[in-house]
Amino acid sequence: MDILKVVNIEQKYQAENGEITALKEISFTVKKGEFISIVGPSGCGKSTLLSIISGILKPTNGEVYVSGERVDGITSHIGYMLQKDNLLDWRTIYKNVLLGLEIRNTKTQENMERAENLLKTYGLYEFRDKYPSQLSGGMRQRVALIRTLAISPDILLLDEAFSALDYQTRLSVTDDVFRILKQEQVTTLMVTHDIPESISMGDKIMILSERPAVIKEILEIDFEMETRTPLTCRKSPKFSQYFNHIWRELSGNE
Amino acid sequence: MNNTKISAERAAYLESRGRTKKLILAWQVGILVFFVLSWELLAQFRLIDSFILSQPSRIGTTIINMVQYDLMNHVWVTVYETLVGFTLGVITGTCLAVILWWSSFVAKVSEPYLVVLNSLPKIALGPVIIIIVGAGTEAIIFMALAISLIVTVLEMLNGFRHTDSEYIRMASTFGATKGQIFMKVVFPYNIATLFNSLKINIGLSLVGVIAGEFLVSKAGLGYLIVYGGQVFKMDLVMSSVIILAVVAALMYEGVVLMQRVAMRWYNH
Ligand SMILES: Nc1ncnc2c1ncn2[C@@H]1O[C@H](COP(=O)(O)OP(=O)(O)OP(=O)(O)O)[C@@H](O)[C@H]1O
Ligand SMILES: [Mg+2]
């Protein structure tokens, strides 16, 4: 069953000095539980695509369906995580995690327990009464993820969510996040500039062209492993094959 | 790490900091004492005319006399008018700022008016206000309001507009309405701005009240100053000015105290 279906999306931005076509004829489907990495040249329209799927931005043309339902505005099925963690520094970790529930008026006993359990599972429960400034960058990013997961989204959108972290932290956080997402069975679309990251996490990789972006290729990734984690993938011999393939596509020998 | 044992360098650092602090305090007190003492002595030896410039000992007796008479009443009138003007100014100003933040259309339309009103010396409106609301407490409160209102609006609006846009984007990813964005992000983000504007406003309201009391001349510290000037009782003028300075400082400290409590509440 396709949990997400994107049909013929087109996006034109209007500005004083002219019109920019960011996306053209974008169509694809995503199955439940899949992890899709999205790569493409700078400024090609990756963030635009995620904003449209999330419902924040209405596309010029085309439709998005989540579990067969047409998306029109923000829905509770989708969680969207940005590059900066944007934890509100006047709220404790626990209260930050509850923000999404508060906004959606779904702060029920059950959901609060779920949020607490997420904090417990991912080793942040003892920090629940601390403030964001007292946490490291990697921990903050995990709190931001839990805040997004607390609303129980079926689909998670990540827009360069780890690019603000240093390399070391990034490797361990992506490993954690991958584990969290597989465990919670969340379908994920992740935009990244980091080709190794896209391979190590993705079941499929969507390669976009220069602006106006069209889908150049959707590459299936298969490491033929029982239990893959981003770190074990990086050691596989197939890793560099995939890397070279994507690199060639992106450096544009059209 | 051992908390009880401090390294020699740290001890030296702490000690030198403590010494600097004491030195600063000593100088502050010293300057005041020197100033009061030389004023007193110069007046005693008739090097300055104490009839015009008054003299600390005479100010002292005057204040004691005033306390026995009706000083407290005048102080209370001024404080009351200031606090009412201040509170009205802050509440109205913040509400207007919220409206302008909410609707960029209204904001754009009102921009030239705000600019003009902001640069207009509000004291010039004094006679108009007195004619409209009558020469009483209301006019004085209106004066305080006129002086502090526009500044509050501009200051708060500026703060609201400079809220981290990434925070707002994050809240919208959860589908926050404009009201929720304001309550959960923009307002708490601007608590510090609010208190900065309160600190400016308490002073401005006092300016408005004193100017109003000059014009209306019924009661209050402003009235005492004007009255003292008219009947050439410089002791009364000087005493009132000094009491006014104390009152102003106390009210400012009151705002600072409120800020501490609020900041702890919001953990900024
Ligand atoms: N609100 C807007 N108004 C006008 N043009 C816009 C707007 N948002 C984005 N664009 C333009 O659309 C194009 C695609 O932007 P987008 O942010 O989606 O790209 P991106 O692939 O996410 O870029 P990056 O890799 O730098 O994150 C860019 O050229 C950008 O200048
Ligand atoms: Mg982007």
C-alpha cells in the first residue's frame, strides 16, 4: 500500500523580478516504512518539495495524497523537521517535546505518556527538566526528533536535519535516528547534501536535477544485509559503487 | 574535582575582584559625601548664596517639616498618577503592537502616523489635553500616557518582528495558528523586550506626570516644585527634586525586581 503519492507537482515562485520554476512534473510513490533519501544540486527545490508534501506550501499544480487522502494544508499525519533544532530556550526539554501536542490540542494523558516513553527510550528522560542550553548539539537534535515523533506522524520529513552537527556527532545521531525510525516504523523522506549519509540511511535515493527540478532517477539501495545500520552500510563494498553512481549523476554529465 | 578546595590562582582572582568591587563602592559613596559636604561648607562660609542654591542642612529640615505636614500625600499623588499612566501605556501599547504585528496591512497604513507621533514632543499637547479632559488627575495621566505610548508600540512591534523566523517556521510545521504562534513563540521570545520597554516607560511616565503637574498645579511633587519656584522657596524646590529622584529610582528598581521574578518564571 502506498502511504504517500505525489502526482505531477509543479511549483513556480513569483517575485518582483520574475518567476522561478522550482519543481516540474514531480511524481512518485512511497511505501509504508520506506526511507527515501533525496539528493540534488543546491537550490534545485528540495526544501520546496518537502514544504509541499507537509502542506505548509500549496503547489502551483499537482496533488499530494497521504494514505489515499488529498493533502490540503497541514495534516496530523506528517511530521516535518528542519535543519535547526529550534528548541524554545525558555521551555524545559519535556515541555519542548510537548509543543507539537499543545499546538494540535492533542495533549492527552496517552500522548504525554508516549512522549515520556520516547524520552526514556532514547536516553533523554533524566534531562527532561533541563533547558536546551544545557544540552549538547546531538542531544538537542534528538529532542527535536522526539518532539516531531510525539505527534505520532505516519510520515516524517527531514530537511538537512543533521547538517548543523559536527561529523562525529552526526554519525552517531544518524545511527540512533535510523534505529528510532525503523523501530517506530515511520516512513521517512530525508533531504541531504551528504551523499554517504543518503546511501547509509536510504532504502531508495531520489536524485533531482538542476532547477527546474525533475526526478532524474530513483535508485534502489540494497546491501543484502539482515540488519543494516548506517554504520555497517558504510563498510560494505557496495557503498562506493553507489557513491560513484550518485556522484556521476549529480556532477551532471547529461 | 574538589569543590571545597580552590586553586591559588582562583583565590587570587576572587580576591582581586572583591577588592575592585569595594573600591568602586568607596568611590561612589565618597563622591556623594564630598559633594554634600562642600555644598554645605560653601554655603556656611557664604561663598555661595544659599537663598538661591539652598543648602543640605536646610533641605534636611525642610524635608522633616514636609513629612510632618503633607509630603506623603504629594508623593502618593505623583506615584499613583505615574503608575496608572505607566500601566495604561504598557497595556495599550502592547495591544496596539500585537495588532500591528498581526496585520502587516494595518502596520503599513499606520507607519507615517507613528513616525510623526513619535517625533512630536508630546508636552506640546498639554494644553489640548487639559481642555479636552479638564485640569485634573485625568489630564496628568493622559500626559504620561501620551509620552510613553508610542515608544511602547514601536519598541514592542520591533521586538515581535525580530522573533527568530525559524522558531515560527517550526511552530507552523505543527500547524500552529497565528494566535498560537504569538502565545507560544513570539510573546515568550520577547519577555526581555517587554521589560526593557517597561524600564524606559516608568521614566517616561514620570516625565509626563511631572509635566502634567506643572500645568495642572494642584498636588504632587511637580506641583511642589512649581509652587516653590513661584514663591521663591528654593529649599522646597530642592527638597522636592531630591525626593523625586528617590521616588524615580525606587520605581525603576521595582520594575527591575519584577523583571527578575518574570525571568525566573520563564527561565531566560
Ligand atoms: N519563497 C520563495 N520565493 C521565491 N523564490 C523562492 C522561494 N523559496 C525558494 N525559492 C527559490 O526556489 C528555488 C528552490 O529553493 P529550495 O529552497 O527549495 O531549494 P533547495 O534544493 O532546498 O536548496 P538548498 O540545497 O540550498 O537547501 C531556489 O532557487 C530559491 O531561490
Ligand atoms: Mg533546502
